[in-house]
Amino acid sequence: MFTEIHLIRQPNKAEIKKCRDRWTTGDGDRVQQEILGALKKDGTEEGLKKAVSRIEPKITDNHRDLKGIGIIEQELVYKEQSASFENMDLSFASMRNARFENIIFVNVNFTSADLFGCEFINCEFMFTNFYACYIEKTIFLNCDFIINNTITNCVFRESLFEKFFTPENFFFDCRFDEITSVSEPLEAPNREENTGSKLDKMALADIYKGIKQSYDEDDVTKKARDYFFRERQAITRYNTAGFLDRAIGFFVEAIAGYGVRPIRVFITTLLVFITYSAVFVHEFGFTRGMLVSAGAFCTFGANSQYINGVSPLIEIIYIFESFTGILMMALFVTVLVNLWFREK
């Protein structure tokens, strides 16, 4: 369950203030610009390490300590596969209108970072953690979340995940607003060197569940229902072993959309009614046959006297239509109630 970020247990406030304030002094701003310049020149851990060792004064513990840094209107754009940000601690960082392209993030920590208007394009993530972050108007495009990445208890506003790959769910206890959009995960990574990784279809249900819960946390019910439907679809197709259980799953999907598609119940009800009506129209003619069928299906018994003396088969069909009508109407009402009044 999502926990409001201000209620999460935070590190020592004095430490947070120290991490952020060190970059706002005259020397701190100069060091910050030198570090960002070094990253643009050589986007590797070794290059950053060499640069930090030469920078004076020493305001960071080591080259990995970038806590509280500001990355404002920067373009960290590299030639394909040329940058690798490894073992960086970007906790409490403030990122505004920054562009990150062709970067491999390995073991990077984004705890309590603030991202606004950022773009991650053609990036790869491994062992990277976003925790308690506020992420607004940020785009993840053509990104591969390869292994052991987590996005936990983060707020997303007007953000986008498009053409991304992940072999497993990485959304945990997040909150998505109405504008935030998450596309279908790709079956294979964007980067050619990662083509050994493939989407495990058995993980799809868990991926959709993480997205559904994220929309639920912000009461975005329409999108939450859509991802609930996809979750149930994936369970039926890839996580159900027995033939009978799978057949039941497909049946429930077809006639009721797992309880969130009332139009399917309505169409099924109409088709069932037409099928029964065809029998009675053939027996009594169109007008009388339709009235007899409607009387049976809706259980108000219109023109039921006409089935007296007919063949036993017609009488049995009339009885079965009555039971079917009760079941279909009850199912329709149940799905509507589930759709309109279900608890969050």
C-alpha cells in the first residue's frame, strides 16, 4: 500500500540538509558543474572517479556520493552504449528538465529524488532503485529494465512509460495519476546486446497487478479496471495449468470480462435471448413466439398459455430459458454493482 512520502521514515534531517546545501554554496555550485561536465565528457564510473579526485574542495565523500546534487536543464546524451553510470548515490537529488540518453544505470540509488520534466531515452537499468521519489512530467522511452530494479512508493504525475522492457514487475506501492500512461511491456529488450533476455509471460499478471494497484491508489478506477482485466487475462492464459480451469477462465472472460465488462454480459444476454426466441418463433410465429420467449426470459410469463399442449421439448426449453434469464440478469446486475460501487 502506498504511504504518503512525508510519512515515510526519513534519514536524519540534518544529513539531508547537509547533502543538499553543500551544492548551493559558491564552491559547491562550481564543483557540481565540474562533476556534470566530467560526466558529459566521460560517462563512466572510472572517468567520474578521476575527475572527482582532481576537484577541489572535497565536498563529497567519494565519486559515488552525489546525494542532493542538482541536475538542472542538462543533456547527458551519449553515443549508443557509451555511458555507464555505476554505483552512484543520487538520493535527495533534484532533476529538472534533464535528458538522459544511451546510459546504462547499474546499482544507482534514487531514494527521495525529485524528477520534473526529465527524459530517459534508450536507457538500461540494472539493480537500480527508485524509492519515495516524486516524478512529474517524466518520460521513459525505449528503456530496458533488465534485472532487479524496483520503483517503490513513488508518486507519478503526467508521466509516461513507452516501449519499455522488463522481465518482471518493478512497480511496488506506487501512485499513478490519470495522465500517467504505461504501455504494454515489450517481449524483448530494445538493445540488441540484451536479446538473451525475454519477457516471461508468466510474469505478465504480476506486472499488470503492480500497475493496477498504482492506479487504484489514486482512485483512477477506469485505468485500474483495464489493468485488472489484463491481469486476469494473463492469469488465464499463462498462469492456469488445468484445462478445465483455463476453459472456465476463458468462459468468464467471454461472457463477463472478469466482472468489469458489463457490455459483454449485455451482448451475451442478447445472443442467448435471440437463440431461445428462434425456437419459439419457429413454433408460434414471430409476434407470438417473441412474446412467449420474452415472458420466459424475463420471467413475467407473457403468453405462457400457448405452451400448453405443445411438445415436451418446447416446454423443457421454456423452463430452461426461464432459469437462463434469471442467471443472466443477475449476472448483469452483479457486474454493474461491481463496476459502480465496489470498494477501493
